[in-house]
Amino acid sequence: MPGVEIETIGFDEDHLHMVMIIPPKYSISHVMGKLKDQSSSRMRKKFKWLSKVYWLENVTWSPGYFVSSVGVDEETIKRYVEYQGRQDSGQHREVL
């Protein structure tokens, strides 16, 4: 989708966090739907075993998501997303 960008992505054990730029001409729900649909399709092609795990329904992602707009301190949020899941394991020493 033109103008949509993933600036930062961070993974935890069972979820991920992203900082995205979504132009106002797109609804967030539309962008998230496309992102989940396309990434699910690519993951199923690459990891054939997913069809055995999720055999009852053709889903990979949970249906929900959380969205918050970025305000004053965007850099702190980007650092948090980038290092998501690492701080507890001791890989990230910086205090956010």
C-alpha cells in the first residue's frame, strides 16, 4: 500500500509490536487486515506445518490488535518496540 511503512518492529514470545506510518487516506483496520492476510499467506507457503497446526480454520493471526497514536516521545516508543522481549532476558541493558 503506497505510503504505508513499518518503521520499527519488535518480537516477543507470542506477539509483536510495530511502529507504522499509515497515511490518513487508509483506515487502520484496512491496513491491519491486509498486513495480517498477506503475512499469513506468505507464512503458510514458507512453513507448510502451519496448515497442520491451524487446520480447523484458515487463520494464523488472532483477530484483534491494539493501536495507539504516537505523541510527544516517539523515540522512546520506537526503542521499546525494537527491544520488545529482550529486556527481561538480559540482552538489553538500557533503561527505557
